[in-house]
Amino acid sequence: MVVPLRNDATGKVKDTVVKHLRGGAPFPKPAYGSATPRHTRYIAGHDTPIPWPEDETPERKAENSDTLRIDVDDVSFSPTVNHIQMPEGLIDELRNKYSKTRRLHAEEYIQQKMKEDAEEQWKRRRRMVLPQQEYWEQKVKQEETLGRPKITENTWGLITDQLQTARQGQKTVGVAT
């Protein structure tokens, strides 16, 4: 890029070849429709700003097909409470109809799922029970109703007496006579 720069020593303006540029602040706002970038450009290593060339902003003309500003600002639609804001099938296109996280379902789908759940419960109830399975199920139910067995004071006394005699027998076994 060739830029006219003033030499501080001689005071003359001379065309200079600039190889490296950098962008930075300030960030001026260019005119609407302008192709000028939003940064100031500098010569790398110097604080000398290089101005952007004048940009020709295209002049806009209103055509017959353009919408008038008064028509754009006019409010022409006000929804009511009873108004459906989208076609009925559109929600299935916007959201995944088969998603696990979906909360709203069609009535037919809910009825189908309830029917499937009822069939599955019926299949679980009609399983074949062998005599041994029935015995173990009854035993588990009995244990649940009775709870853990309680140790009486009499039984607890017998257990402690047995432990004491066993300890004394261990002490006498190791003694030499």
C-alpha cells in the first residue's frame, strides 16, 4: 500500500510503501450501506492513522414494489385467546414427536400406553408358579409378618453361661501342672 506520509525531519510529504498494517481504536460508525470497516488502520509499529478512502454510499430509491414505512408500523394482527396460533400438525414438525422428554401427548397415544401397561400387568399375574416357588414365597411373607425372632432373658442367660465356661476352659488348658 502506498501512503503519502510527512517526513518529520524534512517536513516534506512523500509517498511511502507500507507493508504491514494493524487495526485498532477508535471504532467510527460508517454510514448506512457503506463498505468501510469499523476500525481505524495504523502503520504497524507507529501511531500514524491511515484514513480510509471516501466510500460511495449507494443512493436508495423507493420503488413501486417497496412497502411504505407507514404500512410497516401499522399493527394489523392482534391475537385472541381462542385463536390457534399455528396449524395442528406443525407442532409435531417443530418438536420431536417421539422424544423421551415430551410432556404433551395425543389422547390416542395415552390410551394406547395405558392399554399396553394393563396387558403387561396381566401377563405378569398369569405366570406359572411351581410348588417350590409357592413355598418360598409363603416363607418370605411369614418372615415379613413375624419380624425378627426375639431372645428371651432365659435364653440370653444360657448363652452367657456357655461363653463363660468356654473361656475358663481355655485358661485352664494352657496351664501346666
